[in-house]
Amino acid sequence: MVKIVVVGSASMDLVVTSNKRPGAGETVLGESFKTVPGGKGANQAVAAARLGAEVTMIGCVGDDHYGEIIIRNLEENGVCTSFMKPVTHTESGTAHIVLAEGDNSIVVVKGANDLVTPSYVQQALRPIHEADMVLIQQEIPEETVEYVSQVCHASGVPLLLNPAPARTVSPEVIARASYLTPNEHETEILFPGLTAEEALKQYPNKLFITVGKQGVRYHDGTREVTVPAYPVEAVDTTGAGDTFNAAFAVALAEGKSIAASLRFANRAASLSVMKFGAQGGMPTRQEVEESL
């Protein structure tokens, strides 16, 4: 069983479904409202655990009702929460999600996730040093991503950076990361002045650009390759990217080839959108392997 460490956000998703997405100043009637655990870090931790990895989550929640639910949900999914700290002076992070017209719109309030600082991560170096792969995202402070990239680089631990939400990333962090998994919009911010084709060629077998229903693009050192997605009838696309990243990390940590890891990740992501909630449809290892 491979060891995966996720450094990142944990939040409560407040999800509204509607037939129509409201425009500026517009009010529309919704169909339902639900609260479900989420956050990019927690989503990736749950997805990796369901796919058979031994997962440790490093993050913060508020000392509130949402925080209790978030930690309990991680534990119920087999994630180690020894380094998940409830803090008393701020609230748990929340994500406000509108599901409408076959896609989602999300506003994230970081809350306690802003307290996942370098000094906090310093208390959790042991599992990082022992990990087969570390996953990190950008719903936590920028300096923490920088610090974790330094720790992983010095320890020889592969780091997968999912650069979402989009913001600039220093050349040093890009150099230290083993794998980068932006979408098209995030790619433009990561590599200003470069086309996607130029960026892929510059970072062969390191940069993997997700292109939604089309799949994933990367350069194998000789040519650009697109690994196609699996077509399904989507119910809720929230968390599909997190499932992809977790599955990709697990497969790579297990020693699978890049092409095989991408197929595994695409299949897991496709299964995840067939049920409601960021984590609700995340598949088990058996479900992915049976559908490949």
C-alpha cells in the first residue's frame, strides 16, 4: 500500500442546484440545497484513500460544527487526521457551489485553511519524509506551497502540484515539483507568454494539462499526446479534478507508467461525476479497475 500525504484545504461545501445560473443582480429559484464535506485537499485525500492508498491529511479546520463533520468524514474514509488541527479563532473553510446548466460555479472562503502555514507543516514532517507521493493545491497560503516544495525536493519525495485555484507560481516551485496538473486557464497563468504546446514541450512528462471532456494533454519527450477522457452522463462535476489528481498520484506512486496512470485517473474522474457531491461519487479501487 503506497503512502500518500495531502497538504491542503478542508471545507464544507454548501451546494445549491438550479436549472438556471443567475446573472449579476438576478434572482432565480433553486431546486435543492445540501451541505457536504469538501475542499480540494480533503477531496484528494478521500479519493486517494478509496483507491487503496494509506493517506495522511495535513490541514486545519475551525473549532466548530463544520470542522467536526469534516474530520469525522475523513476518518470514516480511512484518512489519518493526526495532523488536522481544529483552531478556535476562525471558522472552517466553506465553498459555495451553484450547480446549473450542466456545470458548477464556486466561491471559496478559506477560513481556517489560511492557517496551514509553513510553521504548522513543520509539525508534520515525518509523514512527508516517509511518503511515496505528496499532493498539494492552492487553497492554502502561497508560502506553504513554497515550503512544502522545498521539503519534498530536499527529501527526494515526489510532489504533485495541482495549481488550483489559479495564481502565479514561482519558477522555483515549478522546478521542484515532480508533476504539474493545471487546466487550460491555470496553464495560461503558470506560463505567461507561452502557448500550451510550448509549455508542454518545455516540461515533458511533468506538465499535464487537463482539458475537460477531451482528457489530458502532455508531452512524452518526443511528441505531444492526448489521453482521452471516458464519456459519461454527468450528474455533478464538482470534485472530478480532485479525483483525477488523487488517482494519478496513487497510480504513479505504485510505479505505473505515465500513460497507464493517466488512463486510471481519467477513468476514476469519469466515475466521480455520476453522483452528487464532490466526494459522493468518488470511486473505490475495485470500481475503477472493473470499468477499465
